[in-house]
Amino acid sequence: MLPSRTQGACLRLPACLAADHRQTRAVNVLVTAGPTREPIDPVRFLSNRSSGKMGYELAAAFQHAGHTVLLVSGPTALDVPDGVDFLPVETAAEMHEAVSHHITRMDIAAFAAAVADYTPAAVAAEKIKKSAGTLTLELVKTPDILGSAREEMKFTGTLVGFAAETENLLAHARGKLVRKGCDLIIANDISQPGIGFDSNHNEVTLVYPDHDAPLPRASKHDLAHQLVQAILEIHLSRTAC
Ligand code: C5P
């Protein structure tokens, strides 16, 4: 006699089939991307060379795989990928507030933004005038958005960070993985020519809690699809029934 459909199908399936079944379920994904802009006065700001390309490709790849994506982005010159919800921000503080507000309903959060580490202590109300000699700006730390996801924001989903380093890439990436409670760090050696900031190509190493996995150089578009697969595999193993 065949088992009835109500007899605990999930427990009876081999693990691999259960995983395939779960993989088709759409999940909610938050992606941060782009640089932040920290205002100095009404016409000037501090920022960095992030183009936002890797984060936008990642958001598009998650959407293409059938998932619901919210892209929280600093200013970029890129088009918002079709079918992706978009929340534009300027400063690190605004990105922190947007992420805090939305992260609790997310299954996966991937932080590809190049968030400014420091912001001016005060924003001048008027354009700062040129004067003789030097100008000293006082800077204060911005909130560490990725670093506050676990304790402050109580995020229990799959957490992925990026690390862009010019030296000791893997050691720094592993330090971040542990300190910030991540499941994966995507480590990017920005000292190499032709990849990383503003390039259409990238070469990364996936840093997991127990091993590293280098990926071959690829376009950010192709790489994004590989990253989505790797992140979904982690998510499936964290949530396996
Ligand atoms: O700047 P850092 O190399 O430490 O960035 C590592 C990771 O932390 C990246 O995923 C970045 O998006 C995230 N980050 C953040 N908030 C910051 C600084 C970095 O979310 N204030």
C-alpha cells in the first residue's frame, strides 16, 4: 500500500531530495551595495571608489533565481535591476537605519556596500570657505552595519559580508567572519590590477568558518550567480529540516 500524502513527507524523503524541494522556496534577501556619502558641507562629501556593480549583480542574480530582493544602495550610476525592490540611501547612518528597519523579515542578508568608516563630526551649514593654511576635519566612526546585524538587530538568518583588502586578505576576512558573526565572507584582493573597484570583473575567495574556496576570475555578472548558489547552499544547510 502506498503511504498517504499526509504521512510526514519531509521526514520520509532522502536528505538530498528534501534539500532540492526547499531550494525552490522563495526567500527574502537583503542586499546592500554602493558607497556611502558623508556630507562635509552642502556641496562636499567623503566617499570611496565603489561602483556598486557587485552588489547590483548579486541582487539581480537572487531575483533571477526566484527570490524576493530588497536592494539598499548608496549613490551609484547603475540602473536598478528589474523586479528588485529598491531603497536608496546616502549616508552610513541612513543605510544603518534602513537595514535595521527591514532585516528582521529577511532570510538572507548580503552586505556588499562599501560603507564609509568615518563621517564628519559636524556638517557645516554653509559652504566652507577657502582660507590660508590647512583645514582640519574632525571625523567620527560610522555605525558598523554588518557588525550590528546579530547582536543589535537580532538577525538570525544567513549573514554574508564582503572584505576588500590590499594585504593579508584571508586573515583579515576570517577575522571579520568571526567578529561579525557571518556565515560567509567574500574576500576580494583589491591590490590586483583589473578586478574589484569599478571593474566589470572580480576574483574572490569564499571564506567559510572551516575552510576557504578560491573562485576563478570571472565577470561580476557570472560571479554573482555562483555566489547566489554558494549562499543558498549555506542557507539550506542552516535551515535543513
Ligand atoms: O569596511 P569593511 O572591510 O570592514 O567591510 C566589511 C563588510 O562590512 C562589508 O560587507 C561591508 O558592507 C560591511 N560594513 C558595514 N558597515 C560598515 C562597514 C562595513 O556593513 N560601517
